Amino acid sequence: MEPVSFDEAETYEPDEGWARAALAGSDAFSFEWFEKPPGHSSPMHDHENEQVCLVLEGELTVHTEDDSVTMGEYDSVLLESWESHRVENTGEERAVGLDVFAPGRGFDFWTDREE
């Protein structure tokens, strides 16, 4: 067993107010808690990992090259490997979510990324 206390989890802030925390996971899958301030959007990007994005609080809109979906509390969306997407807080309050990646990944996706 490998517990991860939320208060001791590895954290990363790709942009001001966009916080991420690495929860328990493995090479096969990883969980990342995140929060986004109102109006914040990640850049359009893709990755080898399949991703499920689950909204825990607030409202998030996920944009792909072909579609957009706005999600509220407990709604989720599956993003396939290499599907270009961005995640935006379109609400007026902070949004909190959980990303699940398979295979698992670390924060180096953002820190080693070429813009």
C-alpha cells in the first residue's frame, strides 16, 4: 500500500491560481486534483495518455478541435490519446476537478513542455 496524504502530495502551479496535486497512482494510471480560477484555461494540448476529467466543484468547459462540453458538479468527460483539448473555468467561482490519466504521468508533462 502506498498512501498519499493530500497535505503532503506533490504540487505544481502551471499558471497563477491553477494548482495541481499528484495523488496516489502508478505507471499504469495517475490521479491529479486541480483547481482553476474563474476565466482560466489551459492551453490547447494533447498527450499520449487517455484522460478522464471529473468536475468536483464549479463549472468547466472542455474544448476539443471539433466540440465543446460544459460540465457541472460530478460530470465527467473522456479524452482519447492524442485528442487536442483545453479545459476552461467558464463559471464565476473557482472550479475543482480530478484528472485521471492512463498510462500515468507526472508534472514533467508541463515542466518539460515546449511552447
